[in-house]
Amino acid sequence: MSMQTILDAITSGDRTAETYAAIPVPESYRGTTVHKDEIGMFEGLPSRDKDPRKSLHLDEIPVPDLAPGEALVAVMASAINYNTVWTSIFEPVPTFGFLERYGRLSPYAKRHDLPYHVVGSDLAGVVLRTGPGVHLWKPGQEVVAHCLSVELENADGHNDTMMDPEQRIWGFETNFGGLAELAIVKANQLMPKPAHLSWEEAASPGLVNSTAYRQLISKNGAAMKLGDRVLIWGASGGLGSYATQMALAGGATPICVVSSPDKAAICRAMGAELIIDRRAEGYQFWNEDNTKQNPKEWQRLGKKIRELTGGYDVDIVFEHPGRETFGASVYVARKGGTIVTCASTSGYLHEYDNRYLWMNLKRIISSHFANYREAWEANELINRGLIHPTLSKTYALDEVGQAALDVHHNLHQGKVGVLTLAPEAGMGVTDPEKRARFESEINRFRGE
């Protein structure tokens, strides 16, 4: 009954701290989980044949106690990221090892070491409770959350929190993630929800928007500048759609690599003009048994880029596919250029010809999520309407397995959202006048 009371309070528009403090916290909530005793269920299958619909469960989860510095959030909406796909297919390793190591830190961390893992690294919702020591956030506040979880007891984390030895991704390397009716986050993960967005729209940028910001814009990543030419792999996808918007907003020229005419059309709708359909071009960077690369295909990609740019190579390559594309990425960057990588969705063992790196003074920069300041700045771009959500489709909480499968098989564009407590899409907009200025941009990816 108290879960319905929470939802009624949120939908009423009442945001007073007293209202939410008076609502009893439920004993349990529904959350999307993987189970420790099922980690071997896909053994022997190729990655593509591993089905998240079989491994992701919707369970009733006991509400854990709040630790100091934490917040309990009523989650109205969440989103699918590739880390949920990895979790669901138990690759590259099952996430329970992360939870076991985390659990050894302290009695509070021990709460995370369970035989089930509540997944999800995005949320938009309302604060229900805060733990001891939290003073900037109150019950009743509308929030989104970034997914950086840090302890900050070690000196290494105090210049850049991503360097903290105890840095983890919430909902992937910690428990009690956002694909659920309730979630537990550290208070320093919270950010204000943009008032012109619905719950599912506000939930969708978190992980990918912040990741793209650090990778492309921040001094900790490629530090893109006005006039740069940026090759963006998967430019209509979760990460790439934000990188494309940032390149355009920052005065750079994106060269968008996509895999279909529909995805090319989305890039054009964002304002990009230089587009490469890699399937239409038929690039084969590797031989059939995936053991040897073909440098002539790198050269062919480089030629295509120069045709589009009027003879110029790219200053920055926005890399995340990994093994399939990395050799080509190193090759096509200009002399002195930068290849910035944040993921490896096609494989972690990258191979490239080092002659093109060292003799041409190129740089490979690693980038992983974002620190709190970078995440806050990325959220402000959304709030100001400089960058927009790329939500294409929204699923119900009991359809998370199908949503994850769609992302696993690259059947989506932009981001895929999930309604958790919200009973329907489109709820949560509190500044309709502001929204009206950006309505077409917000809906660019709808139905794709």
C-alpha cells in the first residue's frame, strides 16, 4: 500500500519534505535482477545468442537500511545501458565478483553482496529518505542520478573522483540499481531533474551523456575545440547521439558513422551533414575468421573521410566499438590526432598498427564515465536545452529483458527508456513553457 501512497504523492505534485517523511518506507519493492546461481546458464553460447530475457528477473526486493551519505529514491523511470546487457549475459565476467569485493570494505558495503543483483545505472525520481550526514538533498526533491559511486577516503580521488581506487559504477559494480521502483544512491550522485522533461526523458541521458561529455569535451578526455573534425562511431546510438550533439553545439564538425539509412536520417535531423553508412560502404576491417585486419579497408575509410571533409583527416576519433574498429580508428586520425576510447562493445583485445600511432605522434586516451563535476555540467547542458535526450522507445518494468535484448542486438536508436513507478509515459513535466521551445528536438528519436 505504501508504494501506491508514494506514487500518489509524486503524481499529486506535492514536493514538501514533510509529506514524504510521513510516508512509511515499504518493506520491499520490485526490481530487475540477475541471480548468482544462474551465471552458468549461457555457457558455450556465442555472445549474440545469449538472451537477456532469460536471465533478467523482476523480483520483490527487501529495502535495505540507508547508510550515512546515501539517499533512497522513488524511481519513476530508468533506462537501458550496455552495462545492463553485459550484466545480463554475464560478460566479460559475472558482476557478482564486483559485489563480493565491494562487500569486504565495510558492514554497510556488505549489504551489496547478495545472491541477486538489482541492475540499472540511470534514474529519474523523487528523494524519499536521506541517510545521516546528508544536508543538500531533502525528501520530495526531483532528481536524476549519475552512476559514479566513490568512497573518497583515498587521496587519489580528490583531484578527479574517477581516479579513486574505490570508484565503481552504480547498478553495475554495486547493487540496488535504477531498474526498479526504489534505488539507493550516494547523495553525491544526485542532480536536479530538468523540469521540461518527462520522467523517462530525464532518466535516459545520465550515463551516456556524462560519458560522452568527459570523453569528448573534458580536459580529461579529448578536450574538443571549435573547428575540430570528429569521427563518431555509432553516431545515432546511446553514446554517439550525445557526442554528435556536443560536436555540433561546440562548433566542431562530426563525421557520423552509422549502419543504416534510418540512422543516417537521425544524424541529419540532429544537424550533422557528413555521414558514412558503413554497411552501404561494405567495410570489412577483419577477415572472415576475425584473426587478421585488412589495412586496405582502413585506407578506404580514410579516403571516404577526406572526400567528405574536403581533403582533411579527423582531429578526434570517438571510439567505443573496440576490437572491430580500433585499428581503423588509429589509422584515420590525423597526424597529432587523438583516439579517445571508453568502451569495447565488439571486444576488448584491441589491435592496431603502432607505426601509424608512434610515427604520426597520435595519442590514445582512455575515458571512463565522468566525475561528479563533469556529470553535473553534462546535466546542465540538458537542463539548458543545449543537448537533448535521445529517447526512442520506452518499455514497462516487466519488459526490461526485451529492452535489453533490443540493445544487445543493436535494434534501437539513441536510448531505450523504462517506466518503473510511472504508470505511463509523458508524466513529470513541470515547465511546459520551456518544453515548448524544444519539443521537436526532444522528440527527434521517437518511434525510431
